[in-house]
Amino acid sequence: MIGEKGQVVIPAEVRKAFNIKPGDKFLVLAHEGHSSAPILLMKADALSKFVKAVFGDDLSELLGKGPAAKKGGKTGPRRASHRKR
């Protein structure tokens, strides 16, 4: 629900179930330009834990700073191509 001040209001029972506290930071994920697409809220610390679990503590390769980047290899995030065929 959106409150009068334009803020997202999370019901008390949901906050309790997911241990959401005042000051918690969230990442908002949505498909830009699609007003009917769902919006996903993810606690920032949960995302951090997920990334560490998948990639480990050394994120240098993921961020394009690892050995492959020094050799001129392609590393880091990539954008999806949306070419029309």
C-alpha cells in the first residue's frame, strides 16, 4: 500500500514475519517502462549475503577488476541486447 506521503506501507504482520525494522534498506527491482509488471522489494543485507554466497568474498572479477580485466578480457556486468529482428 502507498501512504498519504507516497511512502510504501508494509503491514505490521508482514514486518514481523520478515523481521523488518525501521531503518532497514531495500533494493527496489522493477521492469522499467512496464506499469503492470510487479515490483520486488529485497532487503539490502539479504542481497549482500546472497552475492557473497554465490561469488565469495572476492568480487573483483565480478566488478571487472580481476586478473581477466588486467589481461584485456571482458569481465563485469553485461547489458542484455534488445535488438529487434
